[in-house]
Amino acid sequence: DPYSTDPQRHAALKPASVKPFNAETPPFLLVEQFITPNELFYVRNHLPVPQVDPETYELEVEVEGRKKCLVLTLDEIKKLPRHTITATIMCAGNRRSEMVKVKPVKGLNWGAAAVGTATWTGVRLRDVLIKLGVDEDDKKLKHVQFEGLDFDPTGKTYGASVPLWKAMSKRGDVILAYEMNGEAIPRDHGFPIRVIVPGVVGARNVKWLGRIVVSENESDSHWQQNDYKGFSPSTDWDTVDFTKSPAIQELPVISAICKPSEGEKVKVEDGHIVVKGYAWSGGGQKIARVDVTADGGSTWFVANLDHQDSAEPPQHWSWTLWSARIPIPSGTKQVELWAKAVDSCYNTQPETFKNIWNLRGVLSNAYHRIKIKLV
Ligand code: MTE
Ligand code: MO
């Protein structure tokens, strides 16, 4: 069993699959603190967790077709200038379980908590690529490919790529991280080195990084080419052509209600209930506003943005935690709550899933709607 050497996990994580291990944080715990504790951070593994010895670990960095390459040990990486960022990582399939209600899709049945926020410390990928001699204005080089040390039974490793401009931009804040919330990165999250590409879908944040290749081309991995792409609601598995859609990079604006949860009995106090959640947008956009309604949109209440980091867009990599105090007319037995967020580009969420449905169940960011009972 290739999974027998996987690490121990916290009992509170709610598994979506066990081999490979995939699990999310209980939503009410997610909004208890701005920084998600390492042991409660959602896990999304496609393959067994590799066992990496930090003493012999080496990272290869190269430009496709050129002789010169860099081989860096963990100590050598740690000697480069340190850079720390706070960034939210979210899976492209977060909230898929709601989209599925329109029509089935292929993918893990994620709730609203395949997302988390951490402070990440490492070295700028830009510094490493400059050391290798990469010129950010190079006309030919366009992508930076990442290979993980995790592999499938045929020996194929997990892989993904991001555009070279993102990797080379000072404002892109892409780092080769060796710390998550002040500790060595836990095994499930990419020990000893993981690339953090803030503002970009989880799938490009390659864990257990083994090799970096600067290239004219995107990664040819399954996950870059034939997965993690969006399509029209009318595209099905017979008509889909993965070459026709771009790989997801920056994610669209999203929000979710985390407390209360669907079906929960909530006590009305002083004629009000309190609703809490998160909101986030990709590409370094910041949350400008979150609106909540309990009457199908006749009345919207503007949520308090309880915790937001001070970074300005387009370098605002972390989520915003919010809460709203919603008045409830006396005698009301149940309500449906809706939440939607607006980001600093004034982009907002679609109303329903019907017209954003796609066969992989990604980019599932319609208004979050939950029904609760009142007592
Ligand atoms: N990197 C490797 N090497 N292998 C993987 O399976 N999964 C990706 C990404 N990086 C993955 C990976 C996906 S799809 C997501 S959403 C994030 O890691 C999840 O990161 P986490 O497990 O630290 O939350
Ligand atoms: Mo993911």
C-alpha cells in the first residue's frame, strides 16, 4: 500500500477521500481565526505523500534546452534572502457539492472549506531564476513548470505551471516556501519545499517540489492540460476539448457562510442572528464588500469585514473574514441566507449555479445559500 507511509492527520479534518487523502476543515472552525492552524488546513493530495529526507533533498532548477542548471540543497535555499507572505490557498473544486445539485460532475465532493490561509516563508522564485540567468524580458520563455516528488504507479509526477511573468514579477510574490505558520511545512502540505503562487488556484501551488523548468511551454502534466479548466454548461464529456480552454490560474471572487451551517438550529437573540464567513478573490484582489440577505434579496445587509490584512490590491493575497447581524421578524421558523462578495475590481459572484455549471465542477462561486431553522 503506497499510502501506508502517509502522515497522521487531525481527527477534526473531514475526509472527502482517504487514499489519496483529501479532507476539509469543519467550516465553523475555519472562521474562528484568520490564520488556519497547520493541522486543520485542508489537504488535497492526488497521490501518496512522498517521504523526503531533508539532508539529501535537492531542488533542480533549469531552463529547457540550456546546459546551465542549479541544484540547491535545503541549506542553500535557506541562505537566500527570506520572504514572508500571508496567502489564502483554495482548491478549484471548493464548493463543488453545491454545483453538483444542478447536474452531476466529476470530482471530489468538496464543501465550502477546501480553502485556508497561512503565512508562508521562503525565498523568492524570482531570486532563484535570476541566479540561474533567466531574463524576465526573454521573448521565448513563457512558463515556469513545477514537478512534485509524488508520483503515480507508472512513475509520473504531479506537475503544473504558471506564467513566467508571475514568477519573475517582484509584485507576484511567488516563493519557494519552507515554513508554514512559522514551522517547517508539514508533510501533507509539501515538506520540505513547496511553491506558493499567491492569488492563483491551489493546483499550481506544487508541493514536495523536486524540479523547476523554465520553458516556452506550459507543463504537459495531466493537471495542467486535461483538468482544472472551465467550460460552457453545454459542454459534456463527449464534446469536451481540453485544448480549447485556458488552464485556471487566478480564481474568481467567492464567499461562503461558515457559521451557522446548512440545517442548523439557530437561536434568535434580541431579534437578530449572527452569520459568519469568509470571502476571497484571486489575482491579489481585496474584498471590498460582502452582502447578506435573509429574504431572497429584497433586503441586503452589508457585513462587517472583521479581519482583513492591510496589503493593497493587486497584492492582497489573503481572505477576509466577515460577520453580519441579521434582523429576524418574530415568529419566523426558518430562513434561507444568501451571501455574495464584491472584490476591489467590483467583480461579484454569479447568482446561481445553473449558468456556470461545468463538467469538472470547478470555479463554483455562485451566491452561497443555506437554509437554517430558528428557535
Ligand atoms: N502538489 C503536489 N505535488 N501534488 C498534489 O497532489 N495538489 C494540488 C496542490 N499541489 C497537489 C500539489 C492541489 S489540487 C491543491 S488544491 C493544493 O496543492 C492543496 O494544498 P494543501 O493540501 O496544502 O491544502
Ligand atoms: Mo485543488
